[in-house]
Amino acid sequence: MRLWGPRIHGVGGETGGKIAKVIVRVDTDAGIYGLGEVDDFMGVRKAIAYIREYFRGRDPFAINAIVSELLYATLPPHHQEAKHGVLPGGIIACPTSSPTATPLGPVVWAVSGVEMALCDLIGKALQTPAYNLLGGKFRDRIRVYLDRSSPADPTDLDAWRAMAADAAKAGFRQMKFDIDFMASECVPDVWNRSLSLQQINRIVERLKIVRETVGPDFELCVDCHRQYNAPDAVRVAQALAPLDILWLEDPTPETNPDSCAEVRVKSPIPICVGEMFVADQFRVFVERGACDILHPDILFCGGMHEMRRIADYAEVHHLPLAMHGNGGALATVAAAHVAAASRNFLGLEYHFIETPWIGEYVTRDVPLFRAGTGSGIGRNGLPETSRGRRGVVGMKPVAIAIHQKVAAELAARLSIPHTLRTIDTQTDAEIAAMLAETDVLVSGSFKAEWRRAPSSLRLVHSPGVGIDGINLASLPAGCQVCIVHGHERGVAEQAFLLILALQRSLLKHDAALRKGDWLPNPPYLPELRHRHLLILGLGHIGAELARWGNFLEMHVTALTRSPSKARGEKLGLRAVGGLDELGQHLGTADFVVIAVPAAPETVDLIGEKEFQLMKPGAFIINVGRARVINEAALYQALHTRRIAGAGLDVWYDYPDRDDEIRLPSRFPFQKLDNVIMTPHKPIIETMEYRWGKIADTIARFARGEPLPNVAHTAP
């Protein structure tokens, strides 16, 4: 489940940001589940889908083996539970390495949340707090330190006083500020990794106000966010030393332990590193003498057991362990369990004090914080009761029906409890009975014969933008129909593929050269530049076609059902108008591209009269819906060469089965040499995007949230 909401306090006092969290739920055949948290970074949800398919069926108690196998794989011939080949959803199993060939990045971020969920699950199964899985606790209360970044206006000295006073009043005894945002108005060059003397002086001035406000016993830390060169990191450390700073965090880029070691030798402030590190990276920095304090994040290091390994490694080197905290309610409490079980624990960071929902999407019998410490770390496993409509626990599984051939594509992306029912060779009556007990149908079709009362069906989601195959009048009352975009790039590419192939006589020249003929007519080939492109429809596809046409320096005109002069100007159109102006523009168009849906006002929009208005050398391209062009009139115009040719990607007759051989029209277009016929194939990237969006919409449906892209609601 993906949680998406406001981030009131981000970096630099940001007030309008957004943040997304992914909640991982691991279920077992014993009915026990566990919950974990992951940051919704690029690639994470794909990694979770891989973990789901590769480790499905494994013993949930084998946490270390699961994490280790994902990050570092096993040796051939591998163990009997290792998977090979292609998994559901088109996922390729990688038993010989991490699926990204490295233990860093999305795979370790994803497995951190899965491992967290497994610890929660096992704690529930054994009826013991998760810290007991790590050897038991040293402490009952966990010190939390507050990340404050900077005020929204760093030049407002009163805002620094207020920020410091508020934290102290709330009971916190440690705060951290971000060097890169504390005096950003003094940055003359955003590229050179430098701190000017002016910037350093303002940082010292502002942090001195904080020190005066909170007093001498309050711990203060600063974070450089891996931004600076070594000499300037030393310089700012020396300037801040009189303020008795606890640590200087990530002073230089994290890829070079030697530069960090150079800073550590010269810095009067201890050096803290590692918010994005796994255990091996900490080993390198410790061995190079590049840090004083280890600072892993449970969301990024591999989870609870890996964080405990890092803590133990630090302990044998007599180094303290602080915990970076980018987590919300689940990750913060999971880190607290590790903190309880780690002897050398120093403090746990929390970022989101001004964004309450991040810390409250699970409920607890005690507050998340009390007087600057974690106020309890759970009884069995991790906190388990969900809060409000964002909750996971107790959610009724959503019954989803989908065609068999694409079921795995959707299943790989679903993050909510669900049951999947597939449509394959059943009769209409059997499908109707199944849909009556189904919540969601994912399909571009719904027959009148599929209606049965009463029905649980509340959502029909087309896998594209077309809903002409859905019998809207037969849907149960209140059922919503949603569509999904994301196809415009691929469709525009297909349209211009057809345009160029027709204009350059590509198929004719290919056939001639295969026979050794180098000079078929015409002897010269034209450019697209300065040709007239007429686009019918200005939705997602039409707008993308306009951008391509402008890039190729064509003269672009668009006609649409809802013309907007402002939108036309924004897209750089030569002209924009309504479909009722079609006759005024057909005579000048070199290419007419159909990108409108089949609706009452667009069916047979192009007929015999319209073809008579077109230039004999014009081409027509249809990537919208076939019925926009009258079938008989189109064939006649091509057969008699009233127009030069056509590129047709959409058709009048489609097969009922994938293996059925069927011509796409009652007219013999296949015998014409001035038409290019393509079967409206989906684009890989389009469908990857669409299945993700459909899964997100179904998750919104499960949570009772408003749905995006609703095309129809049955009365």
C-alpha cells in the first residue's frame, strides 16, 4: 500500500512538499501477517514485486537467509528453493546475484521493509517483542533526537529562537540542523561544493542563537548532506567547535572514505556517517579511520538484523551508534526495537514532527514520543493496529476479476489484500456469476450478458483510455468506470512511424532493393519540414503529436471537441478549432492524423465527402478509433487513389482469441499497395506504467478514496 500526503517540514523549512511511504504486508498460510515500511524511492516497488515472487512460499523465520540471498545470492547449484527463469509478471529470477547485480540501492531499500515485516510477523507468532529476536533489551526508553533542517526563512533570527524553544519545550534534548540550508542565501555557486566565509559566519551566528536558547546541556548536531569539499568541511567544523557540537554529519561525498578521513583528522567535532550505508560500507569507513559515530537508517541498511550487525561492529571498535531516521510510524518503532537491543545506542532521529500523519498511520496504546524519548516499543512484534482509512490491517481483500493473459502483470504490482479471479474460456453465464461476487473488473469490455442482480461490482477499470467496449447501460448502479493514460508517447511514435514510412515509400523501396532495383519511382524523397499536419483530437495523444510535429518544423493544426486558444498557443499550434471546422482544413493537409475516441459525434467523422476535400497527395493516419473513418469510404478512397495512402493502426473487426486468424475489415485492404496495416500492439513501457496506475487506483478503491480518471458512473 502506498501512502501519499503532505510533508510540512522537509529540507530548508519546506512547507509545500509531498512524501510517499510504501507499507509492506507479508502474509502466511497460518493467518499471521507482518507490516513493514519502505520509502517510495525510484525502483523500490519493482524490487518489492521481485521479492514477492522470488521468495513466495519460503519459511518466514529464515530472515537472515532471505535478506542475504537477495543482496548477495548463493553459489551454484543453489538450494532447492532458489527460483530460475521467468516468474509471474515477467520478472526474471536472478539466483546468482542481486537482481540489480549490486546489494545497494532499491534492492536493499525494499528488503529493509520486508525484513521489518518479517520481524513483526515472527514477534506476533512467538508473542514476544521484536527486540527479543535481537537478543533482548538494554533499555526501556529510547532517546529521540529531532531533525529541524532550518526555518523556512533562515535569515529570520527570531525563527531560530522559536524553533529551538519549541523543541526544548516538547521535551527533546537533542536537535540537528542542515548546514546546506542554514545560510543558503549566501551561496554564490551551486556547483562547486564550497562554503564561503560569509556563509560560515551566518551559520555560526544562527546556531549560536540556538545554543543560547536551549542552554549548555542540550546536544546540537549539524548535517552537511554529503555536499562539501574536505577543506571547507574542516573550516566549518573549526568555526562551530566553540558551540560544543555533538557531531558533524556526512561532511563529504559518501563514495570516498579517504576525504572523510582527512576531515576527521583535522576536525575538532566528531564525524558521523552512513545514513545510506550497508554493513560493508561502514566497515570500509571504520577501517580507514573516517568516522567517529556510525549512523545507519533502518530503511536503507537492510532492516533490523542488519542494523543490529552494524551496531555490534561499532561496539567492538568502541564506537557509538546513532540512527538516522527517515521513517514514519512503523520504521521509527522498528528502529527503537534495535536501539533497545544495542548496547552502544546514542540516539534515534525523527524528521516529521510537523507532519503528524506520518507518525500516526498506525495507532498505539501510548504516544510515539513522550518527553523526547520513544514512549514504548510494543508488546508482540511491532505496532499492529492501523488507523483510519489509510490502514492495512483488517482491510477486506478486494475481489478482482481480470483476463487470464494479463493477470500476472497486475498481480505483480498490487500491494493490498486481494483475491484474483481470471476470465479465460468461461461462458457468459459463468462470467456473470463470477462478476456478481467481484468488486473490481479490469477489462476493456463488459457485455450486457455479464450483468446479474444483485452485484458487488463497483469498479470497471479499462486497461487503456477506450471504453467503447463497455456496455455502460448494463453496469450495476453506482459502478464507476476508470481509464488510464500513459500511452501518448508510444502512440505518437507509431503515428510518425506510419507517416514517414508512407511519405518515403519505405515498403516500396524495401521490396525493390530486395530485387536489386535501386531507382524505383519517385527518384527523390521529401522532408516532413513545412508539411501541413492536421490532428483531429487534442487529448494526451493529440498534444504529443503536436509536440512531435513542431519538433519536425511542420505546420500543425488541431481540431478538437473542446477547442481552447490558450492551449493551442501553449502547444505552438498554427491553428486550433472545433471538429465542425474540418472542411476548412482538409484541403491544405498533407497528413491527417485521427486521435479522437469513438463517440456519437465522431463516428463516421471522415466519410466520402471529406475524402473529396483532401489533396490527392495527402495521407490519412488512424491511431484513434477505426469507426471515426467510414469503413467503405476509406476503402474506396484508397482503392481509387483519391488520396495517396493510409497508415491504419486501429480496425473494424478484431479476433475473439489471440490465436484466431481474422482479417481486420470486410473490405480487402490487404490487397492495396498504398496502405500500411499494423495490429495496434501495446508498447512495453506504456503497459508497465498503466499496470502500476491501475494497481494504485484499486488501492484507492480499497481505502474508500476518490478515484482518478473516472470516465463514467452508472446511475
